[in-house]
Amino acid sequence: MFVSYKNTQIHFTETGSGTAVVLLHGFLENTTMWNSTVAFLSQRYRVIAIDLLGHGLSENLGYVHTMEQMAEAVQEVLYHLKIRKAFLIGHSMGGYVALAFAEFFPDNVKGLCLLNSTSRADSEEKQIGRDRAIQIVKENHTSFIRNSIPMLFRSKNRKLYRAEINEVKKEALKTSKQGIIAALEGMKIRNDREVLLHFGPYPKIMIIGEKDPVLKLEDLLDQVSGTETVVHRFSEGHMSHIENKDEMLTVLSDFLKKN
């Protein structure tokens, strides 16, 4: 299904009935990353998976896709579906979008889950890395994708999950060059939203991969220190929906049930 946001087509899927749960994928991903999650959660909930701007079947809006624009597109989907309150589950970049949504539309948030994601803005070092990535994408975006995806997994899992990695690559290769660059530009300039972990008036959980090659464990634990955010630590990397799939589904199910 599609909805229009600023004359741009946003694709989403809707499965099941009950309390609304919104799934937001990460950079280079799309709604297909959630297939097993949707199958599991839609037995009890109304599950909406959304292709963020420039990803999956959603169109590009411009040369920079800010997290705020992506959050507004999510709100457009919920408005279209007449959903007033929903749980938000965001993987990596999807977590940044969920946080932006929570800042702009707090009354629409029933609960927030950051899955392999961070509430903090890019460091200067990370911003330089984004600029470097943009240059590589401009030269050869398919090579960038093929090299980037395996690096999201714990090193010892790159052989173990070869078939899954190939599938992730196949979906990522559907992302247009413009969509990739626009997302990198948007992530680079995103706001720090750590304050929401402290004061957001809704239940919050953070799922961490202890061997995540992208995010530092100490940094994530520091963000939630002194907050009511519940932390779940898994043993593997950045792709918990693959590397710690069963544990992730159990944690999400418990989170939704309790709240």
C-alpha cells in the first residue's frame, strides 16, 4: 500500500489487528527485513512496516532525507490508517526516525524500542566517515553496498550467515544511489535526542548487540544510565533480527505485552 507525503509515494504494509506496532528499518534495508517479525507479531498485533524515504518501494523526496522528514512520512501513514497511538520499533537508522517521531508526535507514542540504535548525534569523526561514504557511493554504489553489509555482522558470523547476508545485499542493491546519499546526509546532520530516553513519557527499551561493530557498548550504556529505559544485551552484532532472532522476538513480545 502507498500514501503520499509531499507528493512522494511512501510504501507500507499492514498485517494483523489489535494494538498498532510500527516497524522502521535501518539504512539500506526495507520492509522485507521485518518479514519474520511481522509473521510473529501480527498474530496478536496490528503491525505496520514502512519503507522510509528512498528505501524499498518508497520514492526519493530530495538530495537530503532528514530524520524529521522520515518521521513526518511515518505520521502520514498513521494518519492515513487512523492510528492515534502506536509502539515504535526502529532498527539502526529506523531508531533515529523513531526518536524524531517521538519528539514531534509524543502523544502518538505508546512505547519506543531502539534496536541496535543510538539516541546520540553523529560525532565529528562519524560525520567525516559519512562524507567519505558519500564519495564512495557517488563513484560506485553497488560496491559500497556489497562491502558495507557484511561489516554489520559480528566477524565470526559472516560465514555462518552467508545466505542471510546475500539476501540483505540483494534487498540493499534495490536502493537507488540518490536514496543512499540522501539518507547518509540526513543521518549526518541529525539532532541528539538522548533527552528523550530520560524524559519521554512512555515505556522505552534499548536492544544492544554486545559485539556490534557499528555502535560502542559503553556509549550505549552511558546513554541509558539513570533513565527508566530497559536494556537488553544480546551476544552478537548489529543485526539482532538475524544474529539473535529468537531472543529479539521474545523481548519484543514481552515489551508489547507488558505495556
